[in-house]
Amino acid sequence: MINRTLSNVVLALIVVIWVVPFIALVATSLRSEMATKTSGFWTSFTPTILGHRFSTHDKTEVLKSNELRGNIFKRINKDQDWFPVSGNIESIMFKGRVPDPNNPDKTILMKKLVPVGETMEVRGGDFIFETNGDFVWTFPDGSKLKPKKLDVFVNQDPVFAPEAYVEVLIDNENVPNALISSFIVTIPATIIPITIAAFAAYAFAWMRFPGRDWIFIGVVTLMIVPTQLAFLPILQGFNGIASWMMALQELLTDCEATDSCAVPSKSFAGLWITHTAFGQPLAIYLLRNYIVGLPKELLESARIDGASHMQIFLKIILPLSVPALASFAIFQFLWIWNDLLVALYIGPSSSGERVFPILLEQQLGTFGDQLHLLNASAVISMVVPVIVFLAMQRYFIRGLLAGSVKGG
Amino acid sequence: MRSIMNIIASNGLAIILTVICVLPITAIFAYSLSAPLDDLFSNLGLWLRETQGWSLAPIEAELRFAKISFALRSVVIAVGISSLYFWITNWLNSGLARVREKKSIGRQSAIIEAIQPWIFVGPALVLLTLFLVVPAFMTLGISFQEANGTLTTNNYSFLWDPKALGYVQFRFAMRNSLMWLILVPTFCIIFGLAVAVLADSLRWGVVAKTFIFVPMAISFVGAAVIWRNIFAGGGIEAQQVINGFTPSYQTGLLKSILGHSPSYNEPLYNLKFWGNFFLMWIMVWIKTGFAMVIFSAALRGVPKETVEAAIIDGANPWQLFFKIKLPQIYSTVVVVWTYMVTEVLKVFDIPYALSANDDDKLLLATMMEAAKNTWSIGGDAVDNLFAAIAIMLMITVIPHMIFNAWRLRKEQKELGN
Amino acid sequence: MTNTRKVIGAAGFASILLAGSAFAGVCDTPSKLGDLGSFPGEIITMQGSMLGTDQEMLEATVSCFEQATGATIQYSGSRDFAALVVADLRSNNAPNIAIFPQPGLAADMAKEGHLVPLGNDMADWMTDNYGAGSSWVDLGTYADANGKEDFYGFAYKMDLKSLVWYSPEQFEDNGYEVPATMEELIELSDQMVSDGNTPWCIGIESGNATGWTATDWMEDIMLRTASPAKYDQWVSNELPFNSPEVINAMNVFGQFSKNDDYVAGGASSVATTSFGDAPKGLFTSPPSCMMHRQASFITGFFPNKGKEVEDGEADAFYFPPFASGNLGNPVLGAGTLYTMTKDSPATRAFFNFLKEAAAHEAWMQQGVFLTAHKGANLDAYATPLLRKQGQILSNATTFRFDASDLMPGAIGAGAFWSEMTAFANGQDSQTTANNIQAAWDAIK
């Protein structure tokens, strides 16, 4: 039984290490900017003693009697829409200059923490406050008092609010644009490779042609080739196509008049084609392995019935291959949605068309000191892939296992 | 009697030529004809903006919907062209065979069967050749040229010349790659095995495994943001309060545990040399899920009899694992290890996002990026250096490629397909 | 949406942007826009280094142009602007407009032939319509690839740098008074230390641009320890960087930044604290520091995005000169230069927009914006503090541009920044000066 406890403890420890960062992410995205700069996220779940400044009354307020009553929390929260402060008042800091006992010509600064219930002197009057924030300030007749700003220490309740999300989604077009761009890049680049790879996979599985085995090995081995190797020529190629298309456009339309001839060489279409090409090895590998696992009798009886390969593929194999297609689709979707490298080199970089990973990487720099915004942006980028992932876990795992585990 | 090979070859050529002529023109037509759809969608976007009261600028709404429409029709056109391809080639294949070999149905079938596989694999192979194979060789060529085209090995001089641009960086990259190679796969495997073994024996194991697995869904950059919260530090330190507390203003979790003061703002991954380990950990955090899944399945595949026999013989859990289970999944461990090695060699996003300009953290992939964008050599000479480093990267993955090819070949022979 | 609007209203002037209502307010200026032409659907791309609140105010200001002409302006900002724009210009990916925070870098780009001349008419207009107009024209005039000089950079939006930010109530509570001379400032700092307070918040981190705040400190001090003529010689390197006057200025800065008691977080935190975070120490409870020397734009980085100034929570005083120096009232400033990097009719119209007083007033109304445009209505300044800054500008006996912005890119956006960072991290002044001089020698 010791073993069982040990197992539980060790596993729990590992899970904690894995999960705490996510908690940090979400917690930080729900805090205020000042909170993220002055304390760590782990302090935001329990009441903590924090300092705030409040002013006793507004400049415009006219004091009628010689007594001012108010509530410290109301004063602190006067302009605070998202993160209201609540909790228990601990103390207020009192500062004043008093004559230096050692040096009669000089003064020293006295700083004292005045606890709840004790009277303190403010602008010649008496100030007393309670734990719930109510305060009373009595001052002599005839004084016209300016508002006084005081440092108060509050045992503050945890407060979370989605201010960062509002700021990042609504006040700024970058995140919504990046979301849309990511969808625009990912969905076609997931669908299109399938139309090409499925046929090839079938051929590698059930058709005979010279060199089939070696070509298949070649195709699969290409999965390992670093894609950076191909970037320079691909970019040159797209540049060429772009100028060719521009020339064509100038020939066929009157775009020169409106100066709209420019054809960008880094575009969504470029990304679709590139990801389609880069995704072939994995797609062919997954699909072919799956098709090979289907019963050969299917093929043989259909051939006997006189069906052509095309008919067998379209009518029998493709419908049966849906699990493998799903596996590839989710792999490809996640891969492209999260991809930074290819998008950086080959995809559009303008602010309206960047995909999310590029935006996030730039925000690491620009939002480096606005952690709440950075984390909110990161959460938004993760919502889609995590949901897709959790929903299609089974197919993802199946894909991972294809060919990695020998036997059953 | 014309030889059958001739007919096959000439039919094939005819098919290829037809495809090359017809498909691009059809695509251009399809795009031009469907262009008004973009305007339709733009107007839809504007209308939605009005009726739903969005706070978007009108031109943004137009642009967005136009983009979405472009994507939609691209998908439809792509699928359409693809289907058109297969339909035309198929039709031509059987049609031409029938026309040219009227007498023997057997020969007709032979012709059709000879060409058809190439129809199926053709597009995939063409794409791969155009986008991976040919560019790879072109990059090789570029790496041996100067900007003006003369042949040279100068671009590789960072390998041997201490005064060459990239010499220092290459040494850093090699040192770091070695560290990453040794540590990241090892820890992924250790953690992956640990969770796979522990989770299978506990009731809440499935939940635990899901938690370990989720990081695989997020991007490397997202992971960088997540771990930045833990590894970064700093914070605005208030002055010490008289006879009171000094609130802890450290904002980084790990630095707080280690007792760093908030005024030392450097994130842990910026430390010289030691910072690398923090970057490596992020990758371990992401990839352990992969190892765990593979090992979980492999462990389940260990024959029950061997396990039961060992338990009867009185083996304790440690012996059970190390002497019975582990040896039987040894090949899986090797597979996971080789996969991790390749991933480590190619890793780019994590060091790029968190330490872009720091030579101390360079890896080959980030070194390439730095060569292209940061080392202002000016002009096109950059591309040649970029190509040379890319080739070095390629060389480091060649062993895995060979191993993989060998493994596949072995499988093929075993299955006798 | 109403809740959001309330938040936006509460968060202060010019901090959040919405289509519709906010725009209308900004473009409602005392001076009216002339006819700029009509460019429906045209897109103008702009690149700059402005982010955060600055970016929002820029986008609101250019929306007036968008509304008047129908064109759309796409602005993309980045802290790594210097590297990005160079890469884009060299790879034929130029935006229409590049906003340079440094004339040095703009001059480099002009020499490589990437900038489009704005024309002599534009230069003449500026000479006539800007205060000290000819110096502004000089600032934007560079040599192209053939050595021919042309007017490329249109100065729009200036920064006043010789300011020290503080909290008046903190000063009142602690019994401090605003110093009128540098000697008094140093005495005040010592007094703060003995009171148990920390006098200064200094932060110079800024990604690839780390160190620029330290260069500002040093330039302000240089103006207070050496004559304006020497300052100009220093900028052109006629006065070597490792000459005694310059090293002296560096050492005075070191007096502030290397003193652990003087700086919140200690001397070692200076290089790792981001410039945007440093002023927040004025406003924590209890405050981390009492004073922060920084240019006028910094209010956008205060916790309440600058509302503290309205509330009387924050104010600025003039960074004083040495009484013993007899150098009058020197003032340090800087400005952004708008250059045309890809010509188009709509882009030319935008530059005409910049000539309009309304374009200046639109930004003046939003917040931190100073201008030398003589036609801009002073009442449009958003706050008394800004009007005060305008007065500091006019009371100055010497006005000089930020030296690091005037030096060539390799120094002003390179060695000067990185060496001052090393200085803040403990390197001694002689070595620092020698290193920067070596960088100068390398490019001569």
C-alpha cells in the first residue's frame, strides 16, 4: 500500500508541475495591470495586504459642517470599473515632519502606521476609520479643507475581471484579425491536402507500379527534412509567380489606372499551397498505413466484379477511411494553427493578415510589460486548438500511434 | 505491332500535356468568374455590421468578409480542380487506351493499369518535388555560391574560420544543440514513462494523462508565454513600511521560490548558459505528452503472461518495470527517442520567441533566422549564408533519415507487401 | 456596448479607441481641415515605433484624414522598428510612410535611396510655418545616394525631455519643495535618502532599444555642464566621445544611477527595469520613489494612462541647470519624422494633411503632443501641464535635439545605447566612452 500512496504522490506532483502554468496563464489574464506588476499570480487567490491611495473627498465637493463622513472603499473605487477593492482596512500611513531631537535646526520625517480605531491628525483635524472603511474626519470650524490623499493598507479580497480580454478583443483589431487569419489559413490547408494525398495513399497501398516501395520510403522520409531548407527557393518562386501575375494583370485589366496592380508574393494562397505540399508525407503515411490495414478481400471481390481502381477508391475505401482522414485532419489543423516558422517566412506579415503565432510572438515584445494583455491574447489563441484537440483526442492519439508501436 | 511500352509512354505524355494546359486555365477562369462573390460577401459584411451594430470600421468589415470569401472559393476551386484532374486523366487514360489498342482488351487493361498509379500519385509527387526536393537541391546550390553567382565555399567558412561571420554563433549553436539533444529526449522519456506507468495503475490516471497531454495542442509561442509567467521576474518594489510588512512584490513564481528580489528583473531564461535549461524545459513540458501516449499504448501491448509470470515469481514493481516491461518496449523507446531527436534539431519557435538576439541561446534554426534578419550583412549575401546554415541543419538530420528509411524498408520486407 | 463605453470614458482621455463617437471628438478642432482630395478605397501603409497609447492617439488623428478623403491608413508599430523598417526597405517591401524617431536612421535610408523627396515647396512651407522652422527643415534634410541634398523628413509631434515627474502630494506630505537648481536637486535627493525615502526611479530597458533612457539623461546633463557649441561638436564627433567634458557628463549621470540609495530597486535594477514600468513607482502605495526624469510622452505609461495629471496626482518640473554653470536654461527635445517611402497620390495628400493646423490640434486635444506649428491654436492643448511644457519650450535659452537621434544609426541606435546599458550595469565611464569612440572611428 505504500506503493499506492507513493504512486499517487509522484503522479500528483508531476500533474501539478504540468498544470500550474495554465493556472498562472488564466489568473494573470484576469488581473489588472498594476496587480500583475506588483505581485505574483499566486497571491491573487487569497486575501493579501495591499496598499492603495485614496482621496478623502472630491475637489469640487463643498464641506458644509466641520465633519466629513465617508467610506474608504467607495473613495478607492470611485474610478475603478473592473477591479473593485474590497476587504478589511488594516492601517493608514501617517507622514509628517517633526523636529529632530538630536539637531534642533533640522526636521526628520516621521512615518507611522496608524491602525484601525486610532485617531490620526490630518490637515489639523482628527481622522478616525474602521475596518469596513467608514471614516470620520472632524476639523475645526472655518477651515476650508483640500482633499487629502492617504496611503491605506487593505487586507484585500481576491478580484478577477476580464478587462484584458475586452481590451485585446474590442479595443484593438489585432487579435480579431489574427483569429480570422488563422482560420483562413488553417481550414483550407487542412482540407486541400486530403484531396491529393488520399489518392496517392491508395496507390501506395493497393496498386502496383515500378519503384513503389522505394518512392514510398522517399516520401515518408521527407517528413524529417527541415522545411527551412526549402524556404529560399520557394520564396523566389512565389516572387516570380507574383511578378508574372502582375504582368498578366496589367495586360488584361486597367489596374494601372487605379494603382492596384500589386500582387503580394507573401499571401494566404502561398501558405495554402506550401502547407499542402509539406503535409503530403504525413498524410500519405497515415492514410496508406490505414488503407493497408483494410481487408484485402474488399479489393479483390470488387475487382472481380469489374470495378476500376477509381470506383473502388471513391465508393469503398474513402468512406471507410474516415477515421484515418480525421486523424490526419486534426494533426494538420493543430500543426498549421500553431505554426510560426512557415507563416513567418512565407505568409503575409501585414498587421491585418498575420496569423496568431506571429502576433503572439510580437506581443511578447510589445506587451512584455503588460502581462495581463499578453496572457489574455495567449488564452484566446489557445481556445480553438485546445477545444478541437480535446474533442478529437481519440483520432489524434490514433494518428500518433500509427506506425510507432509494433504489433498491437 | 507497336510495343506496349511506346503506347504507354505516349499516352502518358498526352495526359500530362493536357493536364498542364487545361488545369491552370480552368483555375484562372474559375477565380475570375467567382470574383464577384468577394464583393457579395463584402456587402454582406457591411450589412451585418449595420444590423448587428458592430464597432468595426466599415473597411475592416469589408476586408474581412472579402478574405473569408476568397478562402471559401479557393477551397471549392481547389477541390474542384483536383476532382477535374482525376476525372480528366481517368477519362483520357481509358479513352486513349481504347482508341489506340482496339484489338486486345487485355492490352488495353495493361495500358490503363500501367498509367493509372501514376495518375494517383502524380499530384502528390509533383508537389513534393517542387516544394521539397528541388528547393533542397537549389538551397544546396545557393550555399555554394556568392551573391553574384560565382562558386565558392566561403559561406561555410563559419565552420573553420574564427574571423568569419557566424563562427562564434555556430559554436554556441553546436554546444546548445548537444545539450538539448542529450537532455530533452531523456527527460521526455523519463516523464513519459513515469506517467504512463503510474497513470495506468491509478483510478484517476486518465484525468492525469489528459493534463499531461494538453500542452501538445498549444503552439510553442503560447507555451513560451505561459512559462514566461513562471520564469520571468521583477515587479515594482514598494519601500519598506515602518513596523509593518514588506509585501512580496516578486512576480515570477520560480524566482519567488528561489528567493530572488523583485528588482532583479532578468527572466531566468536570460541567464548565460543556465538560461538554456529553462528553454529546454519548455520543450520537455510540451512533448512529454507525446512520449506518454506512445508508451502507454506500448505498455498495454506487453503480453499479460510475462507480467503475471513475473508477479507469481515474486517480482516487486520496480523489478517488474525494469526487467520485464521496459525490455519489451525497448524498440518503442528507440522510436520515441529518434523522433524527439529530430524535433530538437529543428526547434525554432521557443528560442526565437524568448531569446531572439541572444547568441548564448542559439540553435541552428534560430541561427538561420538571425543570419537572415539580424546580422546586417546587407543585400543578398545573407541568403547564401542562410542556405549554408540550412544545409548544416540538414546534415544533422540525415542520420535519422537513414535510420527511418531502414526501419521502413525492414517493415516492408517483413510484411511482404 | 454601453458598459464598455463607460469603462472607456472612465479610463481617461484618449486611452481607448472606438469607431464612431471617439473619432468625432478628436476631429472637431478649432482650425478646420482644407480640401485634401478624395481617395476612396486607397490604402496607405505606415510603419513606426509607436505603441500603446501613442499608437491609439496616432490612429485617432489619422482617422480625421481617413474621414476627409476616404482612404484607409494601416499602421503597424513595433519596438524593433529600426531593424524591421531597414529590412523592409531593402527587400522592396516598403510601406508608404515610415515614421522615424531618429533623423540618423532616416539619413541612412536616404543615402541608400529608399526615401522619396518631399520637395522644396514643403521645405519652404516648414521654414515659414514652424517656430525655428529652418532648424526643423535642417533636421529633415539628408543626402541621397548621389550626394544631392533634399528634404525628406517632415517633423510632426515633438517631445520635451527635460522634465522631472513627481507627486505634489507626496512632496507636500514629506515637506519637500521643487528644486530650482541642480545643486538643490542633489541636496533634495540626499534629504530624501536620510528620510528613508528613495529619490529616483530609473529604468532603461526597452528590448532592442535598451539604454536610450540613459542616453537622454546624459544628453540633458551634457547641456547643463557644457556649452551648446560643445554639444553640437559632440554630436558630430568633432569633440571625441572620450574627451573630459563628455566623460564628466557621464559621471554626473552615474552619480544618480549608480547610487544604490538613490534608485528604487538599487543600481543593478536600472538596466533591467523597463522604461514604461519605471514611472509606476511614483504611484504605488507606499511609493517606490519620489522623482522620475523622463520626456513628456511618459504620462501614457502611468497606471491611469495620464489621468493622474488631471487629478493633481502627478506633475512635472523643469530638470534644473547648475546654478554654478552659467549655461542659462537649456532644454532637450526630440521629434518623429514622417518620410515618404513609397509614393502615391494618397500618400502625398497625407503629407498635405500634416501641414494643416487641424492635424496638430487633433492630437493636441487627445493628450501628449507638442508642436512648433505656429498656426496651431494653443487653447487646443489638453491640459495646463501641456501648456506649461509649451512655456518651458519657449523660455528655453538653448534648444537642442536628442543627440542620439542626430548621430548616425550605428552610434545613436547602436553603440551609444548598448554602452550606456553596460555603464548602468557597472562599467566605468572611461571604458564606456572609449568603446563608443571606437564605434565612431569604425564608421568614419
